[in-house]
Amino acid sequence: MSRDHAHHHHHGSKNILLAFALNAVFALIELVGGYLTNSVAIYSDALHDFGDSLALLFSYFAEKLSQKEADEKFTYGYRRFSVLSAFINGIILLVGSLFVIFEAINRISTPEQVKPEGMLVLAFLGIIVNAIAAYRLSKDDGMNQRMVMLHLLEDILGWISVLIVSLVLLYKPWYVLDSILSILISLIVLRGVYKNFMKVGAIFLQKFPDDIQIVQLQEKIKNLELVQGIHAVRGWSIDEVTSFLSFHISVPSETTIDAVDELKHKIKKILKEFNVENSSIEFESTKNQCSH
């Protein structure tokens, strides 16, 4: 790893840690604020921010773990720990969101009075805190940081909604809006959880990576000299960005080792064009293949 890359990696991790601290502290403030204002919408956003804090913390450790080299215990490296943490985070958000929706539905039939002044102050604070965290992360290029920044931008939209509702409640006692807003925020969280579970499930079940255009890839390899066929194609993902591909290549029985090495180099070059950095290629002669 180059010195510049290591410095950038450390800088990205530092920004994630700062965003975590901001979100975690503010989530605690929201819990107190939700109690004082009697707002279930504030509670639901507190849950959302708490979930984002966990995601940020997991992202921070994933950044650290991803630097570890593969060893005899984890021969594919440590990157899948970030997938496991995403699954745990999803479970926490799922349970919490369902609880908030249950509470909000009960309140719709008998709306309770809330304190819009307190909601207004928390909404302003929420927008400022999440904007600062999003701004810091926008300076980094990593996928981890970009995904977290999108989470924070989603939080800002949620707080803008709280701001609008609190302004309405200052003039109109439509307290049912608080419950409706909390349900909408929870549904947005659940939508994110669903998409997260789909990605995590696909990785754990070793689904073939969606971003690998396997038909075009095979056609390009088949067009290489000496390639008689390609079969036993297998692909799986370690995490969202790291994929592995293995396959067998049939070559004429008289092909020399030097020719196979040259062919492998050409195949690896094609794989890089399709963003496949990790692969295992087995060569076999057409003569042996026919005898099976």
C-alpha cells in the first residue's frame, strides 16, 4: 500500500469516526427530546439516527479490518465482516422500525398532544448535525464513505419533514401528523433495510455477481487463440466490491506451458476490463476432456 493511499484511507476512517460521534450523541439528544416533546416522529428519527450510528461504527471497523491481509484462518481476507455487520445493523433497524410503526398506529386513533417548539429546535439541530457529517464524508472517494453519506442525506430529508410538520403544528393542532410522519420515516428506513437484506442475502448465498457481464466476458475469451471452450464458470462475492471468478479453459493437447502462461496473461487482462481482479483459471486439453 502506498503512503498516499494509506494516508487517504486513514483520513476516510477518521471522517467516518467523526460522523459516528456526531450521530451517536445526537441520537441520545433525540431520545430525550422525543420524551420531552411527546413526539413519536422524533422517536422514530432517533431510531433512524441510532441505526445510522451503528452503520457508521461498523463501517469504521470494516475500513480497519479490510486492511488486514488474508491468513491461514481467513484465506479470503476479512472483508466479509462488513457484510455481517450490515446484516446485524439491518436486524436492529427492522425491529425498531416495526415497534415505532406499532406505536404510531395506536396513536392515530387517539392522537396525543406534542410540543412543536421542541420539535422545531430538534429539527434545526438534526439538519445541522447531519449536514456537517455529510460534508466531511463528501471529501472522501471510498464506496463505504459514499454509502454512509447517502444515509446522512436521507436523514436530512427526514429532518426537513419534521421541520415542516412542527411549523404546521405551531398554528394548527393536527397532532395526528406526528404519527403519520413517524410511519413514513419508518417505512423509508424499512425500504433501506429490505434493499440491504437483499444485497447481504445475495452475498451470503453466493449469488453470481450482478456487475459481471458473463456472456460478453465468455465471448471475448473464446475469441482468443488456442481457446477451444470455456466451462465450469463459477462466481461469487466477498463483499459489495470484491468478486471472485473461477472457470476451466479447454486448449489443444499439444499446447506448451509457455503458451498456456501467455494465454492466462491475456485472459487476466480481459478480466480486468470487466473489473474482475480475483480469479482462478484451470486449463485442460481437449483430448482429456473428450475422454471424461
